[in-house]
Amino acid sequence: MGRYYRISKKLTEDESREVQREMREIADVEDVSIKEDERMLFVVTKDGQFSDVMSRAVNICSRVANGAELSFTRFAEA
């Protein structure tokens, strides 16, 4: 099961690539992509636990995309 998170601002292509690259380096991340016009982060974890992964994701997005914030939107089947 995956989750969608809304990104508070549209990312540039470079920001999007960097966020995805850094997210893929997190051991518990099975899949990550940015969709819907660079404004939606989709994450699947290997063990279904999101708190540690998303804590790091918030920091990554804020740093890479100059203060971009994440908010949970919905669940999705992976």
C-alpha cells in the first residue's frame, strides 16, 4: 500500500529529480515518484511503516525545494 502526499508548491524538474533520488536512498523506501504536475509525492515503503520515512521526506523536500512542505492526501494500492 502506498500513500500520496501533496507538495505545497510545484517543484522544478531538477528539484523533483533530487527529491526522488534522495528518497530512494532511504532503506525502507520501496518506490517513490512525483506526479500530478510536480505537486504530488507517491511513496511505498517496504514494511508499511511511514513515520520514519516521511520524517526524512519532509526534511528532504524542505531542503531541496526551498521550504516545500508535505501533507498527507490519500492511501493508494501499490
